[in-house]
Amino acid sequence: MAKTKRDAFGSKIGIIAAAAGSAVGLGNIYRFPCELGNNGGAAFLLVYLAIVLVLGVPVMLSEFIIGRRSQANAVGSFKKLAPKTFWPIVGFMGVFCGFVILAFYSTVSGWTLEYICKSLMNGFHGKDLAILEQEFSDFHNMGWKNVMWQAFFIFMTGFVVFKGVQKGIEKYSKILMPMLLVILMVLAVRSATLPGAKEGLAFLFHPDFSKLNGEVLISALGQVFFSLSVGMGALITYGSYIQKNDNLATTALSVTLSDTLVAVLAGIVIFPAAFSFGVQPEAGMGLVFNTLPLIFNQMTGGYVFCLIFFVLLAVAALTSTISLLEVMVAYLVEEIHIKRKWATVFACAATMCLGVFASLSLMDNTPFVIGGKTVFDGLDFLSSNILLPVGGMLIVIFVGWYLGKKKFYEEITNGGQLKIRIKTLILFIIKFVAPLAIAIIFIRGLGLFN
Ligand code: PFF
């Protein structure tokens, strides 16, 4: 088998920054507020947090275990750990899912570039909500412009992945992720002190449980998996770069905590401002791209903040798209034995072929609608609400039941060197609680059994 260079992550902080770089992205700042707004606010947040803790951490840990133990890509890892079984199919599903996510994720990633240019030219200054909304919608209708930015973003992703990810990602993630956090905190304070912000905070923090139903549960489950980058092998691939003496459990916990913190902070930035400016919480895509420029308009130094914010959003998206592309490229290089360069070109071209339809499906009167959903929403739904939960469930079943207790303890304690007091509890969750809970939420969410 062709050996790829696996210069492992250099430091514990580096691993956390890189895995958090994959996890923290548009999912936190853009998708999370959309989902929360559409699913009733605080009740969604509570369910989200519960799922992060009970299901997100164990699935992430399981992926790290599979990756580090096998030292291989998403498909190869199952081939190595479970030769001559059907398990590699789970890896294939992951590679396919990465392809699907990247196809629509790159659409929104492209928008961040357009919005960087707009902020550079002070293009939001003095504009009210109606104008911003109109411009946002006009932009969607310029199909070619969306596709151009999308292609450019995929090109940048390909460039980094081709150059070799580890040094680049580790180095930049360590600086940029903390910067993003600080900017979000400043924005959160500004937003929460706007007139009328209280209502937004109440929407975020006072749950109305009558809003809970199967659909909310599956949306929360999908959002957790999407946001944490679990269920599709991205963290199996990154796990294969983690060193043998690193503590997998605390790494998983730190990544999860940072990711969740960024999502909640994004909520605190968006909703108070949305209520203050009279934007509907269900406004979907417009929440970030219209509401935030409104806050910046109100701030001293708004021009600079606006620019920095969209740059960081683009960077957050980039560290995520890199991990998505890396899943495909690592597979092509190690399993199909294609040179890294051609693997990257092929993966980018294939993604673009599907991605074009995602971008063009957001135009008014678009023909790219399937079963009442735009291609963009369809790909989002297929990956987040179907492929990720099913993938996550199979991954925990694999670790809990196929790898088994002995190997699980070996990995989580680094061959007996670490003392993990709750390892029995974690194994119990991975073996029984997580697969069952995911299955139930999944079946209910699809409305198969109400
Ligand atoms: N977690 C990323 C986000 O929240 O934006 C999206 C993502 C990246 C999902 C990588 C899956 C993945 F493998």
C-alpha cells in the first residue's frame, strides 16, 4: 500500500486546534442559529446540549480511537481493523457524505468571500434591514457570481490540502481559532446590550417544551453531528494523525466544549440583535448575512469589526472544508493509490460538479428542486439528518461491539498509562446508550414511528 506521509500533529494544543478547526465552522455561526430559529429556540438549545454530551463526545472519541489505532483513512481504517467484513462500507459512506457536505458547504463558504469584499468596500454602511435583505437576495440570483466564489473557495481548499495539511492547519488554527472566539465575545456583549435585546436572550434561554417533537430532535441530532464533524470519518482521518501518548478522552472533550461554546456565543450574537432589529428568528440564511452587518453599523469601529468577522468566518469555513476534502483525498491516495496532486484535483472537480447545482438552486424560480426541496437543502438534509446519524451509530457500534472492551480500554488509557476513572461508563454509553438513542431519534425524526 502506498504510504502517505503522516507527520503527526506536533502538540496537544495543535491537535485540539486542528480538530476544533474542523468542528468550528459555518455550522456553528451560520447553521446553528438557523436551526435554532426554525426549531423553537431554547428548547432546541437544551436538547442540543444534552445530545452533545451524551452522544457527541462518545462518537467523537470512537472516531479518534478508530483513527489512531489504525493509522489510516476513513475506509482503510475499517479494512485494517475489521478485514474481510462489511465494515469498510461505513468508511465509504463517510467519504460520500464528505463529498455531499462539501458540495453545499462550499456555496455558503463562497458567500463569506463576497461579504469580505463588501465589507472592504464599506458596502453595508448606513443601510437598513430592507436594503440588506434585498441585496442578499439579489446576490443569490446572480448564479454565476455564487458559482465563481464557490469555485474559488474549493480551489483554496484544494491548494492547502495538496500542500500537506498538518503544518498549515496546525499552525494557523492555533492563532485563528482563539481570535474568532475573542471577536465573537466582543460581538456578543454588543448584541446583548442593544435595546430590546432581552427578548432575544429569552428566546435563546427560556425553553418552551411544547415545541419539542420528533423533527426537532432529529434536527438537533443532525446539527450536533454536523457541528462536531462526527459521523463521517473526518475525525477518523484526523485521529490517525494523533500521537500515541495523547489523551483521546480529554481531547474529545476539549474539542466538543470549544465547538459548543462557539455555537452558543453565535446564538448570543445573533438573536438579541435579530429581535432588536425586528428580524424574524426563522429568517434562516439572512440571520448571519443581514443581521450582523446591522450590528456592525451600530458599533464604533464597525467597519473593522465587520471586516475581521467575515475574514474569520471564511477562515473557520476553510479549516472545515479542508477536513472535508482531506477525507476524500486521504481515501483516494491510500486506497486507490492516486498521487496526492491528482487526488486533490479529482476530488475538487467532482465536488464542483455537484456544488454548482447547490449554488444555482438558491436562485428564484430555480429548476434545481427535488421533491419540494432545493438541491442545497436536499444535500444538507441527506447528509445531516440521514448519513451522519447513521454513520455515527455504526461507528459507536463498531467500537463498542466489534473492537470490544479490551481494545477500547487499551486505546483510551494509552495501554494502561492513563487513569480514566469513568472508562466503564464511557464504554457503557458507547455500547448501549448511544446506538439506541441515535436509532430512536432517527426513526422518530423521519416520522416512521410516532
Ligand atoms: N463541523 C463543520 C461546521 O460546523 O461547520 C462542518 C463539517 C466539517 C462537517 C467537517 C463534517 C466534517 F467532516
